[in-house]
Amino acid sequence: MTTGRSGRTVRDLRRGNRSAVLQRLYFGGAMSRQELGPATGLSSGSVSNVVGELVADGLLEEAGIVDSDGGRPRTLLRVAPDSAHLIGIDVGETRVRVELFDLTLTELARTEMPLQPRGCYDVGPIVDHVRTGIATVLAQAGVGTERLLGVGVGVPGIVERDAPGGTVVHGQTIGWDAVPLEALLRATGAVPPEVPYIIDNGARTLGQAEMWFGAGRGARDAIVVLFGSGVGASLITDGSPDGGNTEGTPLEWGHLTVSVRGRRCRCGALGCLEAYTGAESLLARWAEQGGGAGDAVDEEEALSALLAAAGAGDRVALEVLDETAEYLGAGLSDVINLFQPERILIGGWAGLMLGPHILPAVRDHATRYSLRHPAARVTIDMGSLGPDAVTVGAATLPLSAFFATGGRRRAGPEPQAQLPGWRTALDTRGEAAARRG
């Protein structure tokens, strides 16, 4: 293989050219061959070669003809939606959501499976939900795994993607201690070995979705907040204005100390932001002050009851929301002062429910607690992708890998050994937790 001065081989150059054309058409919409040259910086000969390869691979298709100024009409090209499939999975703290998409991230099928309430978060049943969910969405859409590029999974906790044997998740607040999630998922046989599982922090997948397709488009520096049972965030710096090539850094923002010797957090520490702002804590504080959701079956229903009480003028519910807004604003002021983002976006199921009620107060408190200069340049708004943002973001994980390889598949890992014992131990622990609950 010929190598140039930069150390790049001809294969590297071809892969880079394919990636440039795919991403430009993906994020910029349909274009002609003539437009692709200036848009990608490639010569007309390179564009012609790359387009020919991608059309032959079934990844590009014609999207109509447009007239040119006095010349021959030009054929528009676009990414072929049906050329590949992606699965995005949101392992949330109240449910597991699985969605199947085509290559342009149009949803083809979905399913949701609720998790046991009251803190039962054993990995064994979650792995089973993922296996069942994958089979369900493939069956709903009537497709197989032949065109499946990968399965992206967003999870709570710290994700160690370069661990020996596959991705490991450290989820202290949910009782996950170095869980070999990739190996456990691979052992289910839900997808063939060549289909990769790509696992990442849920706040990061939310952030990537909003930056690519949502309210983050056009911003280079942003903080995207995932507000659910707990709270987390993703930091995006030097992002691409067209939505591509965005790498976020997950922040354990919820475990920033906001009150020395304060309330005990789910992580075991005292005074974490999450202990004052997560939905679980918010509902606990409401109950401690004499409120409560009665026979609510889960956190979402209980939070709806709190908001209804506040809307009816209930003093306790209003005080809990006011306190939550102030702590959120104070927590955001820390990331404003530290990172000076252009934009802060709030998402997650609890964020979407609470945002219309507390966003103005959150903005006021964030401004008051921040330094004037960074506070003056930031906007704080809601994310625009709704409750599916994490699953969409999870699906962008294999999509990013697809772009990086120039539209070529990469083989996934082989199934891992010695997992039955792991599953047995986890299932036993889950059964014990269920009995305690």
C-alpha cells in the first residue's frame, strides 16, 4: 500500500473522500456532483470516483434533476434512506426504549419496557429488555439484520469503552460496579457478531442528538443537560456548525457539591446537586413536607401529580419547584463560569415536564449566580427533540462509526466467555432487591 508524506495510505485517502461526500450530503441535503466539489474541497475527478463507488454500494441515489444556468440539467444525489438500518436504545432510569431507524434516522419501529420502580435496577432484566426490544422492532418493521450498521446504547453512569473484553459501565447511583455491559449484550445473540454494540453515557448521546439535529445546531460550544431521575450533562466544545463531527464529553454534573454536609445523594455523598434537583429527590422533598402523589405507579406519574398540585396553587408543591429552580440555576452557573458555553439546552423526561414551569426562574438564578461576562453570552433553552432524543443520539453512535469508515461496515467483537455466572449473580441480586422492595 502506497504511503504519502503524511503517513496516510491511498486507502486512507479514499476512506476520507467517501466520508466527506457522505457527510456533506447527509447534513447538507441533496446536491449535484458539480456542487459537491466546492462543498467538500475535492476535485471533480475525485467526486466522480467517490460518487460512483457510493452509488454502486447502494448508499447514494438520485433525488431529481435541476436546471442549470444555460447548461445541461444536473442530477441531484442524496443518501439512500433504505440502504442501512440503525438501532438506538435508551437505558433510562424508568424504562428501556428501543427504536429502529433507517440511515437518515427516520423512525421505522419502537418499543418501550418499563423498569421496576423503587430503585430495582438489576442489569440482568435490563439486558433481557434490550434483547427483547431488538427482536420486537426488527419484527415490527419486517426487516432482518443484513443492513444493520450497529446498535447504539445510552446508559447512566461512567462508560469505559476501552476496557478489556468490551465496554464496562460504572453506575454508582444505580448499583452498577464495573458491569461488562457490552459482553452481556453480545452474549444474548440478539444481533450477529459482525454488528457492533456502541455504548456511551446517556447525557452524551442526548447532547450529540441535539447538536446534530436539534436546538444545538449552529453552536460550537454548548452544555446539554439530561434531567431525569438524576441529572447529568454533556460538554460540547469546538463543535461543527453543520451538525457533524461533534464530540461531547459527559460530565458527572449531578455530583457537583452544592451544599456542604447537605442532603445525602444516591451516590452516597452529601450535598450533591442531584440530591436537590433530580426527579427522585424532588419527589422525596415534596413527600417530606407533607405532599405526595398517593398511588402513583412511577416517577413520571408522581411528577405529573406534583405539577398539577403546583398549578392548583398548592404552597408546598410551589416551594419545592422554586427551590429546585434555584439549585438548577446555581448548578448551571458553575458550568457557565467554568466553560463559558454559547448555549445550554435542557432535555430528559423530567426536564421536558418541568421546563415550561421553571425555565424562566432557572434562567434568572443562573444569571444571578454567574459572572456577568459569561452569563451575558449564554442562552438557556429547552432541547427540541423531545423524549426520543437519547435514542436518536444513541443511533448516531454507529452512524458516526459508519461515517468514519467511509460508509463501510466494520466487524464487531466475538461473543465473550464466562458470562453465565455473571448473569446468575446479577439475577440473584435483582431478585433479592425485588423482595426487599
